[in-house]
Amino acid sequence: MLLGRYCLRPAVLEDARALAEVNAAAWRETYAGLMPAEALAGIDIDDWTRRWRDRICSSDAGQAVFIALDEGVPVGLARCNRQSNPKLVPLGFEGEIASIYLLRRVQGQGLGRSLMARLAEHLMSVGCASAAVWVLRDAAKARGFYEALGATPLGVEGVWEVEGAVLPDLAYGWRDIRPLAFGAGAGRPHQ
């Protein structure tokens, strides 16, 4: 079943530039006021394209990259991998929701839930039963999104050093990602 006009599918190498562009656009929308304007203006699309290419080509079976399309036009992305954060591994979190971004114009339509379900399904397919995500402390909308999907704050804080900015963030987690995979994806778009 398609979710309106949207399609989700695993990203392929040819998507790397589109992923970088939608990632940058979503950052500018999402982090305006949370991240210095110079950091948002200084995004190097060529560098980000290389990063997305490396992620797509990764030989790590735990890593997956998905792209969200609106009538063939990229509007979002999501990525997961096995947990490697030294603060979260000892707490038993096996998977990581590494990134999920949607352009503002497509938010609130179930696409984010569908991407989260795809990430959870992938992590389960590689043996992960739990997952965590880092979210900016001051990003109330993002925190509410994860909480609505059953994530709980883990009481673990950190900082996100990105594009010259140092921002406080918090870890959220799911001890069991099965409800995320099976409950959040109702009516999700086909690949």
C-alpha cells in the first residue's frame, strides 16, 4: 500500500547527491535557530555527497540508508547502523538510529513513522533487538516525535560537534524495537 504519493526505498549509489541536498535543506529548516547560521550556510554539498556515497557503499550489514520520495522527488532520508557509542553500548542498546530528516512540507503525514519502521525492521534483520537515537536537547519537536514512537529518555547526555558548532544532545531509546517496526509502519509506502 502506498502512503499517498510517497515512496520509500533503499538508497543506491546514484542517490548520494540527492541525499546530500535533501539532508542540507532539511538541516536548514530543522536547525534554524538551534545551530549557528554560518554552520548551516557553509554546508559543503560535495563533501556531504562523498559521505552519503560512503554510507551507501558500506560493507557493514548493520548499516542501511533509505530515501523518501514525493512523486519521484527526494524529500527525506533515514540511516541506521549497529550501536558504537561508548555511552550506549554498555547500556545494552544494539542499534542506532543515526539520522532521519524530512523536509518540513512533508512532515506530519506519516512518512517519518514509516521511515522509522523501515529502520527498525532493518536493525531486527541484523539481530538488533533495541536501538537508541541522539536528539538535540533543545529540539522539542524532534523529542516529541521520538516520544510519540515509544522512545524514552535514557538520562545520557552528550554534545554534538557539527559544522563548527557544539550543541547539547540527549539519548533516547527503545529496549524493544518490535513495536516500532510493526506498529509505526501501518500504511507505510512500498519500496
